[in-house]
Amino acid sequence: MAIVASATIAILPQIVFADGPGDEAGERPAQADGSGDEGGSLSRRPFQFALITDMPYNSGEVAQLDNLISEVNSERSLSFVLHGGDVKSGSSVCSSELLQARFDQFQKFNLPFIYTPGDNEWTDCHREAAGRFNPIERLAKVREIFYPRIGFSTGRRPQRLVPDGRNKGAIQEVSGLPV
């Protein structure tokens, strides 16, 4: 089954990943260099995930997203959901209430939900139509709302996430905010 809604979501087939999804929250997954795996070998399992991006942009798409969430929740072959950012349009107001409403909606996913911020959620917030917010303050608010438990995904089945150790400090270097 392939779910496609105007290039907003796609199920990506059979990606092989080092110690991928399915590890229980709290277990220590193997690292790309083999550390964390007692035998030193990597577990390679194929998996599928849903990719969503640029949605919902407006109130009309909120109901569409609810339908999409139901469809994704019924798909048994998926391991997790990834959102590529832009949960609002660049000209809609960057209010904390809107960000919280989007987060709450994404928590309806039965699978682990992994979100990466888009430019509309913070860098575009300086625009007059978006409320003339300070983008760095908005990024801090996005982090506060969308990452309530550092090191874990969200959704109804949170999963432990392991950052790429090769880029330690990169987030702080870019944003100037503590990680």
C-alpha cells in the first residue's frame, strides 16, 4: 500500500539501517561504529517509515492531517513517522498556541514520531504577518514544545534516539542555544 497525498507523504520502501526502529525505549541501540553492541556487529533490519513535510499549512489542512494520521496508523508495515518541517505557512502567526496545537495533533500517531524544524516555525517568524517574533526565541519555543524528553521521539510510542556523535555541539554552534 502506498499512501500519497499531493507529495506530502510517502512510504519509503525497505531501507536498511543500523539497529533501526523497534528497540524498546530505554534500550541502548548499537552505534554506527559498532559500539553499544556487545558482539561488535551491527544488526541490519529493513524497515519502512512515513515521511510528512509542509503540513498542515492552514486550518483547512488540519482535518486532512487527522485523516492522514488515521491512514498512517492503520498501516502495519511502518516503523515510525518522520516530519521534515514546516508545520505552518511562513506567513501565519508564530504563536506558541499554534505550535502546541500542531504538536498535540502529531501525538495522535501510534508510532514513534520524529520531527525536524522547518524554516516556517522559527526563521520566518520575524515577518510582520508572522507576528514579528525573535527567530531565536521561536526556535527555543519549538525545542521546548516538540522535544519534551531529550533523546526520545514523541508520538504514542516514543523511542530512544541516538544522535550522530560525529557532530557533537553542531546544534549549539548553529543556534547559540544550549542543547
